[in-house]
Amino acid sequence: GAGVSQSPRYKVAKRGQDVALRCDPISGHVSLFWYQQALGQGPEFLTYFQNEAQLDKSGLPSDRFFAERPEGSVSTLKIQRTQQEDSAVYLCASSPQRRDTYNEQFFGPGTRLTVL
Amino acid sequence: RKEVEQDPGPFNVPEGATVAFNCTYSNSASQSFFWYRQDCRKEPKLLMSVYSSGNEDGRFTAQLNRASQYISLLIRDSKLSDSATYLCVVNSDAGNMLTFGGGTRLMVKP
């Protein structure tokens, strides 16, 4: 079946520009996560949704970062007034809802954002 | 200090060699532990979960030491296709966020 998809795959933005990154999770997956991966580093947690509810946004680095998942499926990560330090790969992951055990997270291919 | 620490490498080994990676984590409340594999410019993919009793999947063996807060991955009979970055990953709350180490890069050479 289809995995997690993200678009665009690559985005080049001028400093100060707003960008929107899209994630289509695996159909039926309740949980959705966004991670940021800088070059040569491991992914770092940004935010987490369960259905349409944003349950944790503790990893968002500043108030320029905003995420939404209005219908509990597709999610958008928006970055306002981009800065060079925002250059990274933004990974989306989804997982099914099973309360009794850890839910494996399935990652999308990521969006590589370069801010000039 | 990072919550999950790994030696970044690179580990350069010949085909057929045995190689071991280690990882330490700082949050004693961590509940679940994993090794993920990430190929260059690709997304991370789950390699295996890690249990206190130790677990094996083919050429791969993972071990968890809760007392020392230490996780290991052993790869036997390395293949060229094993070349990748191996990410040590910890989960502190079922169903919630993953905390990744910085990754250990492995290069297997002919």
C-alpha cells in the first residue's frame, strides 16, 4: 500500500519568505509527527497530532513554526519569515493507534528546505 | 548533553567483518528502544526493536542494558549493502515522540 508522502520534495526559499510543507500520512493512521533533521544530525521532534488535535508542540523552535491537521488526515507545516537556520530536511511520520504497545512510526521521504 | 548519544563514526570495515555500535541515553524513564537505518538522502526506517533480553534478526543482534542506560547493535558478516547511518532511538511514552541519537555512519568496503 501507499506509504507516507510529502511535498514538495525540495524547496528553495529566500530569507524572509513563508513556506508550507505538506504531509499525507498512511490512510487510517491516527498519529502524525513532524521532525526536523539538520545536515549530519539525527531527526529532532517538532510536533505531534492525534487525529486533528495537536497534543504536543514542544519541539517547535519558534513561533514562526506552525502546524495543522484540520481534518485529521493531511498535515501542513508552515514556516513564516524563513531564516537560514531553518534549512534542514523536514520529515513527517505516521503511526496507527494501538494503545497497548508502542506504535511503529513510518517516515515519509522528507522535504529538503534550503533558505538562501 | 544530548539525550541520546552515539559515536558519529565513520566506521570503515571490510566485507565480512563484525562491527558493533553503542549508544547511551539519559532519560531513565525511557520505555522503548530501537535501531533505525537511514540511507543517504532517504528517510529513517526501523531496523529492529531492542529488548533487555537481547534480540537477534539474522546478522543483527541488539542489546539493552537498562541499569547502564546503554544500547548496542552488532552486525556480523558485514555486507556492502549494510553501508548506511544507524540511528539509536528512544521512546519515553508509548505512541509519542521518538528521540534520536546523531547516528553512526558505517561504510563497508570490498
